[in-house]
Amino acid sequence: MGKAIAIKAEKRRWELPPIEQQADMAEEMGIDTLLYCRNPWAIRHRFLNHETGEEIRARCNRWDCLYCGPRKVDLWRQLVKASEPVLFLTLTKAGQTVEEAARALTTFMQALRRGSKGRGRGHIGVRPAYPVEYFAVLERHANFAENGFHWHLLIKGVDSIPYKEVIQPLWRSARHGIAEIGHIERIRNTRAIGYVTKYLTKALTTGEKGTRQVERERKVLVQDDEGHSEYITETVMEQATSKAHRIRYSRQFFPERVAVMRMKLFEGMEESIEQPVEGAEGIAEEENGKPLEQEEEDIEEVEEVPARSPWHLVERYEFTNDIKEYRKRKRKTLLEVLEDLHSGGKQLSRRVIHVWAYQRNERRSADWQVA
């Protein structure tokens, strides 16, 4: 009898509060950002499987979103792991802007892949070519004023690259003698992959992206000697924000097209039907025969959904600018997520929770620095 009472008491002690109260606690503690995408567009839309009738929530699919960012990191971590990189390389003092750092990385990779026949009859400075493929993420150093950015690279294609004889002189040359060198080591477990991919959610300011000179054509109204007006086209050079990418990978790093790998790894899951939303950046193009500096792809962009996908986008709510209506929709979505979790729905992975906590702490630190 006493044992039965103890069991009932234990059961009562661990009973969860009502759903409404759980929702209040989640919103108060900011945990709702882990449970659903709060982007107004995502809340208004759903994905519907026209074969099974199943519905899932849409996502904004942006790196800086506390819901979508950690899930994108987890997705790309698995894709990178499937590519089986061999070496982990860090290149320090890459530059003060993404444009500068990207240019240095391109120069370094070209020299590494091309090798050198050396100088003169004695082939002084001869260096073999290293046919490497890589996945690189740019990180902002804590002491940015002094050290700027540095690159983290996961490399495949070779088993080793001499550090002092190859890595050090090539990177120093790419950075015109001002760069310090990081380190290179063999990947023995998945920690290096997790370390590199966790930086995918970090955002950059426009100033950190850098600028570049671009040619633009514009129409100018001029008058001839007789006073007749006409428009002529002239070419001018202007400063534009750099489009250099903070996340780069060579085309052969992945064994298959990324879209194909995603379908194989995540077929039937939410990650396999990601869609760009209004205002999201464009889709990365893929063309053959480009020079190395244009050969890289930026994983901030979203691969198109294969045409055979049974999923299609549907609008659940009409567009509105009413903030009260938006809050009602948020609340309803949160309640639906909590109900789904209690009924045995898809559980959160530890990797997603870990990246979410890291991203939230980074955002809080940035807010404190601004304050």
C-alpha cells in the first residue's frame, strides 16, 4: 500500500503544467525560439504533401534565425561529415574584411593546387601540387582590431601537407608577409567538423564585408553645340559592397551535388524541403569552367527543391500588418508545437540544442556590447 502511494506521489510530482502555462514559461524564458520559426512569413505558410496529406511548418531558413540557424548547421554538419575530410587547417590574420580574406584564400589555394617547378636549372624551391578540395568558414577573431578574420578549413584529397615547407610560406605570400600562421592537423574524430560548422550562424556587418570597384552604366542627359538634348550611356566606376562569401567550398568537396545529398540524408524530413522566403538572398549558381576564385559556392544560399518533391507551399493565413494578429498566430503556433511534442512528435536533437544555446549566447553578448 505504501509503495503504491509513493508511486502516485512520484507521478504527481513530475506531471507537467497545462499547455497554456508551458507556453507562458517558454515565451518568458525565450525557449520558444527553439521550438518554431517566428518569422511572419513562416507562420503564414505550411508545406503540404499532396501524396500523403501531411502538413509541416514553413521556415525562414536564415542563418541568424534562432530556430532555423541551428537546424541548418546540423544539416550541413552531416553533409560535411559525409564528405569525409582528412585535414583541419587554420589560417590566421586573413584580413580585416571578407573581401580581403577571400582574395587571400583564393591566392593560397591556387598556389597550393598548382605547385611549383622551382627556379633555374637546379629547380630551387620546387614544390609538388596538392589536389585538395576544401570547405572553409571565416571566423571573426575576438581581438578583431589586431587580428581581423581567420579561416577554418576542412580538407580532403591528400593525407598530409608539410607545414613549414608549404603551408607557412604560401599563406605568408598570399597575405603579403603580414600573416601569422595557424595550424594543420589530421582529423581523428568529428569534433573538428562540429567546431567549424558551429560558426556558420555568425553574422557580419556591411563594413566587415568590404567593398570593391564595379563598372556601372548610366544614362546622362547632355546637350550638343546646337543646344539639342540627348541621353548618352557612360561607364563609371563605383564602390559596391563586396559579394565575397564568408563560407566557401570547392565544387568537388562533396561527392555529389548538395541537393542530391540532402535528398538522400533527409528524405521525408523537414530539412529536405527548405524554401527561401521573401527577402532571402538568391540561389547560388553552378556553372562549369569558371576560374577558381569564382568556382566556390556559398552555403547561405538555398538549393532548389527537386521537381519530383511531393511537397508544395500553401498559405495558411492571409498577410497582415496587424501586430496583435501576428502575436495571436505566434501563440497558436507555439501551442501546436507543444501539443505535438506531448503526443510523441519529433524530438529535438542535442546538436540542435547545443548550437541554439551557443547562438543565443553570442547574440546576448553582442547586445550587451552595444548597450
